[in-house]
Amino acid sequence: MTITDEDCLAETLAFNEQFEATAAGRPARGQTPDATVLALLRRNRLGGHTPPVRLPQGRDRVVAGGVGVRMFVPDQVDGVYLHLHGGGWAFGSAGGQDERLWRLAVRARLAVVSVEYRLAPEHPFPAGPDDCEAAARWLVEHAPAEFGTGRLLIGGESAGAHLSVVTLLRLRDRHRITGAFRAAQLLFGPYDLSMTPSQRSFGSKRLLSNTESLRGSYELFTPGMEAEQRRDPEISPLFADLTGLPPARIVVGTEDPLLDDSLFLAQRWQAAGAPVELGVVAGAMHGFTLFPLTVTEREQRREREFLTAAGR
């Protein structure tokens, strides 16, 4: 394992401490919030009250017979990036990162299509994966006519990274579609919902994600399932056959309870025959790219460089 950004470690750890101190003043999140608490968490996901900025460059559409997407199409398009947002399968939206996605679209010359997949617990597994699969199939069929290119890429952060891998596996196993998506960009995803050792041992540290918050997310997404059921490869892609998947870039921080998920997935991905670029960011917590840090700027540049070059 090669750890990057150690020159920024002091700044990154200081931010973690500040985040923990702020979180200590808020009630601890339970494993399975009721409807009232869930609604509050959705409005106030990170402890702030400012709604996400929605840019006029974003265009909302319905594709694939009923799946909502938000599109960002720059003047020059050399490829299409299917983006799946994070949020523990229960939070977030396709319109929650307009500024970042539009910046990526312009600088990487990509049409970005972000999926408004259905959220748990109102729509538990397999609703979200079904929507992502449908959007991916729509792109495979319609991208050349819609965007002038068949160069497709896929990726996301956290739950979106999980859904990206699940989508690639579904395309291969259900539709015999391989090679259509030429690369995968996977940020700090959960790939074993029965919990890897790093998930179980992380404890109650009040960073963006910890052991209990992960358990709560899994219960919302796959209600009533036991750990053994969550090891099903359709739910936990770490247990799937990964042959035929495209090159991947897998990123995680050393202070993320999902550290093992990325390390194990990278090993299995490479063993299955595809190139892997693994980035392990010193001191970074789960979701670090949401915050104004030096490592965030670096990660966004690396992501852009990877997606610009991938699949050419």
C-alpha cells in the first residue's frame, strides 16, 4: 500500500479534529433513524443549512422509461461520465454537486450524467441499483446519438462507488455488456456490506462515517438482512467475480472505516485482469472530498486527469 499526500497530513488531521469537535456537540446518529430524523438528516446532512447550488448549466431529464438524471454538457465533448452520487443510499441527489460536476465536465470535456436513483428506506435494495442499471443501459444505447461519442466512463463516491461496481456487474451478467464503460472512478466505497475488519474496528469516532453509521446505512438499504445475506455478490461486490471489468481508479483515506474495502477490492480487481490505480490518502476521513482541503484539490485534479485519459 502506497500512501500519498503525507506532506498535507498535519492540515488533514487538524481538520479531522475540528470536525470531531463540532460533531461532539450534536446528538449521536442512531443505527436506524425514524422518518422524522431521516428527513432532518436529509435537510442537514453535514451540519449546515445552505442548500446546494443548482447551476443553469444542469439539465434535468427522464430517461430509460422513468429514471431521472441531471446532465452537464460542455461545448466540447470527448466522452460521457455516468456519475452516481453518494449518501449511504438514503441521502444525496443528482443535483447536489452541480459546481463540482460542471467544473469536471468543462475541464475533462465530458458530458456528465448524474443519476437520481431512488433512495432507501422508502425504496430499499434493489431499487437504487435498478435505476443505475437502467441509466447505464440507456447510455450504452443512446450516447452516440445524444452526445456524439460512445466513450463511456462510470464512477461515484461512497454509496455511488458501490453502485458503480454493481452496475458494471449487472451489465455483464444480465445483458452481456462488457467493454462499453472504459474506466471506473471509485471514491471511498463500501464493497462488503457484511463489514470488513476496518469497518468493524473503526469504532465510534465522530468523523463523517464510523462503525455505527455504516451499520445504520446497511439496515436502511437492505432492511432485515443478516450479515451472511449481505455477502451476496449482488449486494457486496467484493464477493463477485470481477473478470471483464474495465480499468479502475480506487481512492480511500487512511482514516476511513472503509479502508479495507478499497484495499481488498483493488487486489481482487487487479487479480481479475484489469489495471488498477490505487490511491490511499494520508489522514483523510470518509468523504474528505466534500471539504475545502489541499488533498481535495489534489484528488479532484487526479480524478480529472484519470477521466480525461481513460479509455482513449
